[in-house]
Amino acid sequence: MTGKLPVVERERLVEEIERQARGRLFKDGQWVMDYRRLRIVAQAA
């Protein structure tokens, strides 16, 4: 999904996703999630 993004942009995207998800999905030093919380929206280029 992110393969066409430049490396720097891809890293920024991952950092932003982590920042937004950390409060709800990072517990006791590890990431916790289930399939119901994953929502991904893709757009054709």
C-alpha cells in the first residue's frame, strides 16, 4: 500500500499513525489491537 511513497514520506505516515493510535492501542509497553479496530481507506492514484 505504501510502496510507491518515497521513504521519507512513508516514515512520516507511520509516525503519524502511531501518534494518533498510541493513546488507545499502546498498553503496558506493547501495541494491542483487534481486527475490528483496523480501518484502512485506499484511494486510486
